[in-house]
Amino acid sequence: MQDLRDEIGTYGQVVLVLQGGGALGAYQAGVYQALCEAGIEPDWVVGTSIGAINSALIAGSPPGERIDRLRAFWKRVAQRHPVADFLPAWLAASARNAVAVTAGVPGFFEPNPKAFLSPHVPLGPDRAGYYSTFQLRQTLTELIDFDQVNTGGVRLTVGASNVRTSEMTYFDSRDMPLSLDHVMASGALPPAFPAVRIGDELYWDGGILSNTPVEVVFDDNPRRNSMVFAVHIWNPHGPEPRSIWEVMNRQKDLQYSSRAAAHIKRQRQLHRMRHIIAELSAMVPPDRVGQNRFAEMKAYGCTTTMHVVRLLAPALEYEDHSKDIDFSPDGIRCRWEAGYRDTCITLDKAPWREATDPLEGFVLHEACGGEMVDTAAGRA
């Protein structure tokens, strides 16, 4: 494991990017466990919604306690339903999810009775949600050390949507002290959860605008060579739906996979162009360097390289459109184990060792359930 850790370190900073997706986030915890056991600790964690919570648990814990804190969180929000154990799998899933909708999830959220009286009841901007997340605030207060977040060695970035301006906002521990409110804002998904006020602004879940917050890594200033592990818990690939039930499931996958393919295409173009500009700049004769705004144009070039290991979570049996509120112990365990297993397989394959085109500044390695997906572009 020492060799793998040292090898990864030669590629630059290690970044872990985590999507939003409720109960699906248990997969992310398994991914982190596999990385940790391989000796790979992130220098920077970026998350939205449940990804922000997992990221804060990692950045807000000492290195030796991170997996324990993740386990403690997922144990607290596990929802046990003894009756469901005696039902067929497809019916048990529906029963568990129905209880989550009507009664909430312990340690996470509970119904806000006033919200169910009428959609026109004036609840106030800080309480306008069908559920209260006060329990989540208590849970995270006990598990996340924000002194560690703000002074520790791991940079934390969480994304939230500005309610007033409809702009994506990234709160970054490199630039400002972060608090629990920043994490809560990142997971305030309407209309279920109320907005969170930070300063004079209200914020909702970052997943509304960008559920895959990897662009903040690609657009970081200054850019750095990076090994980016981007964990996708909503599958961008899937079969054609044959029923309304399947349509609702596939619609959520499309919505929350967050235009990942478009982001990848754009970043490949941008990084290739930066490399081309840098190479062309090196061809300019020394006596012409001071002419025609050369320095300004040269600044658009850059030779950084980002290897992006994109881990796609496979679907579990009997998943449907309510899979993101499946907080059953079995569901959490299965997703955690899948994230761990798939990441171990991918690390063993070490796809970043393959030869690449030197003009490519963005190299994608995509794995689904541990199986590599041919991405073609960026390979030599």
C-alpha cells in the first residue's frame, strides 16, 4: 500500500468529489474506506448535499477517526423496520420508504406538521419545508469538529444554491472559516428541507444547480496537477424505461447525474486548449516575447494534468425512484460494501498508468461497479 500511496502522490494533489443523493451516499463512505486502507488520503474534499456531509465528516475528523465518524453517522440515520424483514424485497422497499416519508429518518429529519396543513401556511423562509432537519444539526454537531475543518490538513469545499440569485456558491475552507450552517445549506433540498440562512442570504441544496461539483476543481486558481476521485451515485447510463415506475427512477438518475458528460467534454476541450497555448508560446522567438500582448495571451496556457477516476455506483436490486430515502440498515450496508469493493478493484487496475497524449490536460478513467469503461479520448 505504501507503493500505491507514493505513486498516487506523483500525480499531484488528491481530490475526492462527492455527489448529492441522500441514502445513496453510503456508497461514498465505502469508497473513502478503500482509499484510506490503500494509504490514499485526500488533500481536498468537495461535496454537495449528502456528499457535503460525508466530506465534512472526513475533513472534520483526525485521520485515524474518519472511518469511525462515517460509520457513526450512517448508524445513526439507519432506519430499522422489523415488519419489512418479513416482506418480499420489492414490497419491503416500498414499506420502508413509506415510513421515511411519513415519519422521517432518526438522526436526520422529522415531519414539520404545520407544512402539511396547507402549502399556503406562512412558515417563514427559514422553516418553509415539509421536514425539520434539527435532528441532523444535532447529529453533525456531535460528529464534526469544525476546528479540525478550518485548521486541519484537508481542504473542504461544499456547494449550495443561492435562493435569491439562483447562482451556485462554493464555500471553501481555504478562503473562509466554515461552520455547520455551510454544510446544512448544502443539503437543504426543497421542498422537503427548509433553506439555511448564511449572512443575509438564503441557500438551498447545491444539487439543484450542480449535483456533481467537480467543476470547482477544474476551475480552481491556481490550477494544480491532480488525481481526482469523482464518485457518481446517480447512474448516467441506464436502460430505456418501460413503465411509469421505471420512468420516475430513470428521470432522477438523469436529473442528478448533473450533465456530467457535458462537463467532461467541456473540460477536455479547455485543458487541451491550455496545453496547446502553452506549447505554442514556447515556440515564440525570444525577440518577439515582449510584443503584441504576448504575456497576456500566454497566461491562458497551462501544462497541468488532471487524472479523473470516475467511479459509477451500480444499481442495487429492486431500486426505484425512492432509493435516495432507503436508509434501511441493509441498504446502507450494501451500498457501503459496494463502494468499498468497487474502489478496491479499480485501485488494483491502476488505470492512470496507461499512456496518454501529452496534449491532454484532462484524462478520464471511468469505472462502473469495478469494471473499466472505455473512454477513448485522452489515451495515447
